[in-house]
Amino acid sequence: MDFFVRHNITPNKISIIGFFLTLPPAFFIWFRLLSNPLWNWTIPVFIFIAGAFDAFDGSVARKMNLVTKYGGFLDSMLDRLSDAVLVIGLTTGGYFDGIDYATPKIGIYLGFWTLVSILLISYIRSAAEKGGVDMKGVGFMERGERILIFFGGSIAYFWVQVAYGGTPAGDPAANEFFFWFLIAFTLMMNYTIIERVVFAVRNLRRLDRGEPLIIKGKNKKEVPEAPAEISVDSIDQESVDRES
């Protein structure tokens, strides 16, 4: 982080670099290089570095005192684009079809389900906080956790191939593993969506009745007034206001 400060690399530049670092693994996945022993290691490496940049931008913004609404908007927008590009790569690469990737069947529907789930996680928080409910920390599958879990899944794909000695027999096994990994990944996001919806509905109804809000099972002493407009931070926990 000090490296970025010393070289005057602004938070917005870090956000943009992080987004472009997401493009290579998305294209590698699209062209099924995750199945290529010579290339598959590059995918988790790029994902890890892109995730690190996504984590750095907020800290650098605070350390350089460059916190603005534009920066938060840019960071959140690029996060959603990064997520979408990766899911599109997974869908077009046939990973949602498992061993039947050569003849896609339901993969496009599963990919759409995953993409909608990712967007809903952020949107539910945004809509709830617009109504005055603090959604920070509600639900497990926030962006940082999603990056780490996907990173682990792509590493596991490689080791499944290694378990078969890198032979062609390892590809169907790895594809089958990764298919179920993506299903489990999406189901975990759906669980987070349910958590957030339940939490938001309970608190919004309390606001309507003038009752104290519930925060992680505890009652708040006072009922805050609902903000007039959505805060930039509400789009995603990792998004902060910054300036270029």
C-alpha cells in the first residue's frame, strides 16, 4: 500500500488497473485454458492480483485523503463489470455445462442465474440502505469472500487434474468438479440474498412502525432517519468515496 502512496498512484487508477487485471482470466476461461496444464495456473494468479488491487484502493484512498463520491461510484461500477466479465467467460467457456461443455445445454441458464445472484447481493444492500437500514456485514458472500472462494475453486481444478497425472482423463473429472463448485458457489450467494432480504424487510417494517432497528440481533436505541438519497458506500461494502 505504501508503494502506491510513494509513487502517487491514485485510488481510481488502482481500481482501473484491478478491472483490467480481471480481463485476462476471463478470456482464458472463455477459451477453456483452465483445462490447459500450461496455462491454467495463470487464471488464479490474475484473480488473486486483481482481488488484491480491489482491496487496496479503499485503504489507499483513506491514507492519501482522496475520498470522493466519484471514486466510490467508479470502484463499484468496475466491480460489477469485473464480476459480469468473469461470469460471461465461465458461461461461454462451457464450465456451467460440466463434462458436456462441447454441447452446451443448461449452462447459459445457470450462468444467468449466477450473474443475477451477484448483482442482487449488491442491489439489495443498496435498496435497503436507501431506506435507512445499515446492511454492513449482513451475509457472508460479499465481494472479497467471492474472490477468495473462486480463487480456491480454480486452484482445486488444477489439483484435480494433477490427481489424474495430467492425463486427458483428468479433464472430465476436473470439469465435473468445477461444475458442482459453481453450483455451490451460486447457492451460497442465494443464501446471502435471503439473509439480506429477511434482515432488510424486518428492519424496514420496524422503521415504518417507529421501532428500533435490529443490528446483528441487538436493538438500536434510536431510530435513524432514512437518508434522502442512496449513499455511495451502500452499493458495496468495499466501495468508498474517492477522487482521481
